[in-house]
Amino acid sequence: MSTPQADSSLFDGDRHINRFITSATAITFVLATADLIFACAYWNQLYGVPPTRLLQNIASGLIGKRAFLGGMRAAQLGMLLQYAMVSIMVATYYAISSRFHALRQRPWFYGLLYGAVLYVTMNYIVLPLSAAPKSPFVPSWIVCSIVVHLLFGITIAQGARWATQKP
């Protein structure tokens, strides 16, 4: 088993930096948007939760139950927080993968692993430490959430791989 090696040639030239930033930005936008569409569709179709309420729920992680009284402003905050959280997820993997070549060499393996780490981090660290009210136990949502986080991990890892390939 080899030890991780830093890749000092990763950012040779502005073109590679631009590709890295463009990829990270695109992946962030696509994942955050797809996640919102999926969550809004899921909760609306199964439980009649309007999209604004879902976005307020995201905002409640920061401002607590006040988010549900905050109308459109709280929903906008929830959307901003959604994109911020996904950008942190993407930036973290991209930053680590810029140091450790193996993460870019095996994106399916490390992407699935990263997705699992994201799920555990969000559900067992971030949410419990947030001001959001405790969510009800919905088994189908848990399964969907695990699958979505695994897909996040794979997509982020594939994006990082693409971003560092020579054009």
C-alpha cells in the first residue's frame, strides 16, 4: 500500500487553476440545485410541504424556529445556506484531492467513501449542533438521503478528477 503523495504539478499554469475553479463552481451549482429540486419534490409530493417551508427549514439550522416566521427572507437565507454548504463539501474534496493523487485516481471508490462521510457529518454532527428543530423519523427519507449523499460524493470526486486532467 502506497502512502499518499502530494501533487505539486497540479496547478502549473492559469489554465489548470481556471479549470479547477470552473469545475468546482459548476459541480456546486448542479448539486445544490438538484438537491433542492429533489428535496422539494419529495416533501411536497409525499407530505404536502411547500418549497418555501423546506428552505425555511434549512435556514432554521442557523436561526432556529424564527425561520418559520421569516417568510420569503428566511427562505432566501435557506437557499443561500444550501449553496454555501454544498460549496464547502465540494471545496473540501477538491482541496484534499489536490494534495493526494489517489483521490483523483479512484473517484468511484473515494467518491462513495466521501459521500458516506458527508452523510454521517451532516446527520450526526452538523444537524445535531444546529438550531434546527428535530426532524421526524421517515425511513424513506433516510434511504433517499444516503443515496443522494453517495451520489454527491461520486459527482464531486469525478469533478475533481476532470478538473485536474490535462486538457
